[in-house]
Amino acid sequence: MKKLLQIVKEGERENVEFKEYLTHYHLREDRFQSLACQMNHRVIMGKGRAIYVIGVSDSCELKGISRKQFDETVDVLKNIASEINADIVSVEEYSVDEGIVGIVEVSKRRAKEHILVGTAGHVDHGKSTLVGCL
């Protein structure tokens, strides 16, 4: 709970976003793209990591939401994260008087690294065989 209160106290910033709750309505194309761009911005600002605080208003008030709303919000965030090549890596839940408040951490998937190998040599000296064995 201390972690949650500290994040809420500091407010929204580079990689922290407050969402009271999200519904499947937010998966409609126009709204979905807007939320995906917003999440991508938060992830970039957080150097590959973003934190979503669920059940908190933009004015930093702990609203709390029902279990159904919480699960639906996490599901919507997973869909948005998938769109920007990211994953939900942790979900923390806290009980407040009005319901549930949570912290969801989103992390960008690491891109596969490509390795370039330059070879030089005469014909039939095993360049392709060497690269094929790597």
C-alpha cells in the first residue's frame, strides 16, 4: 500500500498513467489507437517500462472499482500492450473502502537482435558453410 500511495502522491508523470477503469468499449478502433499511442508514449518515456494505476482518478483520488471492472481493465490493458509489442509483467492489487485499486506494470518486449556476418574469400572455400553453422 505504501508503494501505491507514493505513486499517487507523485501524480502522473513520464511513465505513470492513472486510469479509473477501462471497458471493452475502449477496444473500438478509434479509442483503441489513441490508448495504444498513449501507452507507447508512456513506455518510451519510461525507457521500456510504464506503470498504470487502476481505480484512481486523474485528480489522484483513490476511487476503487469492483472485481469485474478491475479484471476487465486489466484485460483491455493486455490488448493495448499487445498492439505496441509489450506485455503486462505484474499486477498488484490493493483493497480500499470503495473496492480495488491496482498497479499494472507494462514492459516492452525486447526486439530480436540481428547479427550481420561479412565474409570474403575465394569460391568453394566454405563461406556459406561457416555462416550456416553459426
